[in-house]
Amino acid sequence: MEVFSFIFGLLIGSFLNVLIYRLPIKKSFITPRSRCTNCNKLIPWYLNIPIFSYIYLKGNCKECGEKISLQYPIVEFLTALLTLGLYLKFGLSYELLFSMVFFYTLIVLSFIDFKYKAVPDYLLLIALIFSFVITQKDLFYALKDAFIISGAFILLNFVITFYIQNIKSRILKDESLKQQEALGEGDIPILASIGAILGFPETFVAIFLSSLFAIIPSIYFQIKKKDIQTPFIPYLSLGLIVEYFFNISKVFN
């Protein structure tokens, strides 16, 4: 079953790649069949096998030679690992099913956020709803923790954004900073979801880990690409996953 769950995760990861590509451009994820995004040639099933096709093709389209994004095998492998981890945690159960829906949604949100720095609201709503389904806490306490965490970060976002737009922009004489916000709108529902699932103090550990994971990529994008916006949903998701599976907060107890 462990091997089956990993293979199942690879297949789901391939489907998640379809969602990541098609949902932001409002294209059906059911039809048509997958095609090369460069030459538009239909991809036969035997060249659409998760990870193995990428390795066989050496990362290039068979028809036009265009480089295939590394995102595809990364999403497939991460989804497979996550599926295996959830199976080992829950076995065959309703908890496994609901948890997979939640974490698969996080994967889709994360990679869309990486590319567009904006995510569909309905995916955020799905993640938020399922966070209350998979939490091990009573609904009242899950709601309380979600409201406390999201409310605290809304206030923090207001204070830091005010500093960036009104003080930092004047000091650096950078007009672009007047439009920058500390947190994106999509970050708040994810923070609420983390609060609902983990509670205290685990949520703060997950957020701390998220900040650590984000440091090096944000520095890279600012220096190399002059991009001051860092998509934070991927790092929030990673922080949640690490704390959810490994309970790092125990180290601080």
C-alpha cells in the first residue's frame, strides 16, 4: 500500500500540474488533452507518465525540443511524497481523503502563487473549509484559533504596510514601495487554515519556519530579478507541512 500510495500521488501530481496551468487562464481542466505549450502538439499517453517521461525526454519536448518546465516533475514528486506521508499518518480512512484534498489544494495554490503572485479565491475557500474538516480540535476552538491568528496578522499587515508605504518609500525615495503590501490577500486565509489545524503554539512555529524558508528566495529575487514581491503561500504551506508531520514545536517545549 505504501508503494501504491506513492504511485497514486505521482498520478495526482500530474493532474495538479494541469490545474496549475489551466485554472489561472480559465481553461477547462477536463478537455482538451495535454499538449506542448510551445508547439501545441498532442502529448501521447506514453510520453505523459509522471517523472519517467521527463527523464526519458531529458526535459525537452519530443516534437519541438522546447525545454519542459522543471515544475512538472517537482509537483509530481512532492505530491507523491505528501500522499505517502498522509497514508502513513492516517492509513485508509476518511481523514486520509479529506487531508489529501486540503494538501493537494495547497500545492496548487503554492505553484500558482509562484507564477502569478495571485491565486483564485475559490481555491482559498476550499483550503479554509477543509482545514476545519481535518483539524483534530473541536470546531469552536479551531474557529477561535483561526480568527485569532488571521486577525493578528491583519493588524500586523496594516502596521508593516504603513511603514513600507509611508516611511520606507520616503527614506529610499522609491515610489514603487507606495503600492507594496507586507502580506497578500491570499495569505490571510492560509494563516487562518494553519491556525485551525495546528492551534497554539504550533502555528507560530509553522510561521517561523515559513519565514526561514522564504529568506533566501526573497533575497535572490530582489537581487537577481529586482522583484520586491515574494509569494508567501508556498512558504506558509511548507512551514505547515513540516510542523504537521514532524511537530517541530516539541523542541521548544
